[in-house]
Amino acid sequence: MHAIRFHFRPVRYILTRWLAGRRPSFALGPLGSVSLDRVPVPELPGPDWVRIETSISGVCGSDLAALTAHDSFTLEPFAAFPFTFGHENVGRIDQLGADVEGWEVGERVIVNPMLACRQRGFEIVCDPCAQGEYGLCRRTTEGATGGGPMIGYSPATGGGWAPYFLAHQSQLLRAGELDDEVAVLADPLASALRPVLLHPPKTDDTILIIGAGTIGILTIRALRQIGWEGEIIVSGRYPFQLELAEAAGADILLRSRDELYTWAGSLRDARSYKPSLAGRFIEGGPSLIYDTVGTEGSVRDSLALAREGGRIILVGAAAQLKADWTRLWYRQLTLAGVFAYGHAPYEGAERDIYEITIEELNKGHFTDLGMVTHIFPLEEYRAGLIAALDKSGHRSVKVAFRPNG
């Protein structure tokens, strides 16, 4: 079968970072690290595993960061190569291990991609896994699957950018009647919903969402789903993103950095400042910021805009950033990062975020958004990835692959 794989070659990787910084599509050329390879159909590694036939697999921002060489070497100790991309996966069970119970061949499933203690075969789990924080598992290079923290970054399991991949039975959730284009939102919705549940707004908060891409839009909808009725302000880069943000429930749409700072400076008792040798900032700005972008610019804006004593929730997958952290301590800001996987408070109980997410998807409040804008076969992977990289030119939100036609 064919699979879209990432090969880590240090010289090419460094060259790709330089070239892709000038034109992202250069990362898909002959000097890049991504290729469509011929690989064997994967075999079950144990009796409690299943093989999944991929129905649809989304393209995530972390995938784009890897292929353009803009991710961080901090994660290199947990990696293994070459891996097949694809962790936002919906499919059908193709083969069952002998010890798998409660599942049948042909069932449609959504797959939680995280490979923690249980999936790696450890009977005695690490402390984070025991507490429901399996996204913080301490054994992400050990056990049955070895290196690679999750499906889509693990050579042992493969990923959804191929016709088949492997999953442990504990990673399966029923897709039910959800359309593929809605079910594939499970992972990005979990990435937006868990930060909102772990860091919910207070009654008097002024909320700003930085970014109107997939995670930004889903953060807006997540806030509305948990019952937030106050204003939601969102800053976005492209007009079509802001149209979608408004449809998702945003109240105030900010189309540029100037509009963003003008709005923040207009809040009650807010004041704007511009030091001679530092960037502008606002005193009395928004009290709760969800940064769904995670770039140097978005973090800089978050720090500059957050009200004294305010909270900045880093939802976007930030990597290597330079920032002036003065306001963090001087104005006693709280900065929190959230990984998508683990338990979260929901309706009075601690529950797994994937179970919560699928319940929310089944309520039907996401079908109207039309988040999946492009679907490609594997053979057109360059066109699919260019569409994902060039959001403005293609008006792309969520791009996905359909490996089996």
C-alpha cells in the first residue's frame, strides 16, 4: 500500500526550514522530507490490537509544522522515523486481535491517537496516566510501540495518511451516525474543548480568541457549547475565516493587528502605551485570551494585550519563539499550555476528553460549519498539502485525505 511518510534527514531538514520559510510549498519538493512510499500492510502487534481501514484523515497544524521543518527539536527524543502521518482518523475495523472484545469487523470508529501506558502494554501505569493525564505519559518511547507518542507519528502503528493503520482496542470510539466530515473533527475539537474545560471563563471575563483557523473556530463553538453567553472577540487573518468565526458564535471580528489593539485600548479603563524601544501594549485589556495560533506574533500580542492578573491559554502548538516576558511577571499574568489528551471536568464529573468530544459532536452543532473544505486522495498529496498551507489562495479550513477512495 502507499503511505505519506516523513523521513528525518538532518541536512534536508535544515534546508527545508530555510526554503519553506520563503515559500512553504518548497517543503514538498525533491529536497523535502515527505514522500509517498510503498509500504507493507501493517500486521497486528498483539492480541488486543485492531487494524483500521482509513475512511478519512485530517491534516493538522502540527503535521504542517513537521513537513515545513518548523517544529521543535525539544520533541526529538520521543520521535522515531520514518513515520506515516495522520492522527485525526476515522475508519472501519478491518481485523481484530484474538483478545479484542466488544468490537466487530466493519464497525465505524473514531480513534484517539495517544499511545500511553495502557496502549504500550504496561500493567502498572505511570502517575500521570493513573490520574487521567495520559497525554503526559512518561513512557512515550517504551513498550509495545516504542518511539513515537501517538498514531500518526509512530512507525509501529502507522497513521491515517495510508489505507490501513493499527490501533489498540482502548483507543476506539464509535462513530455512530456522524458523517465522516464531522467525525474527523474529533481530534481538533478535543484540542479546543479541553483548554476551555480546564480554563473556563469567569462571569466577568472579557474573552479574546487569537486566530480563526480550525482550532480558533472550534474554540468559539466550544465556549458556546459549555454555555458561555458573553461576548467572544476573535482576531483572524482572512475574511473567509472571520465569516466562519461569526457563524460559530463570535460577536466582534478583528481583521488586523491595528484593529486588535484599537479594540483592546477601547475597553473600559484601558490605556495604550508605546515604549521607545519595546512593542506597544495595553493596560486593562482582555482578561482571558485563548491563543490558538502559537506563533511568535500571537504570543507577543497575547502578552501585550492581557489585562493585569489575566490569563493566557496557549491552545496553538507553539514551538521556538522569542518573546519579551516582562509583562508576565510585572502584571502577574497566568500562562497555561494545554495538550489535547486526558481527562477534563464535564457536567460535574472528570471524563476522558474524547468521550466528551464525541458527545458534543453528536449534538449536531458542528454540521452547519462546513469545516472540511478539501478532501484529496493520497496520490494527490502534494496538492492536498499545498491547499492546507495556502489558506488564503484555497480558502481552506480543514483539509483531509481519503486513502481508500
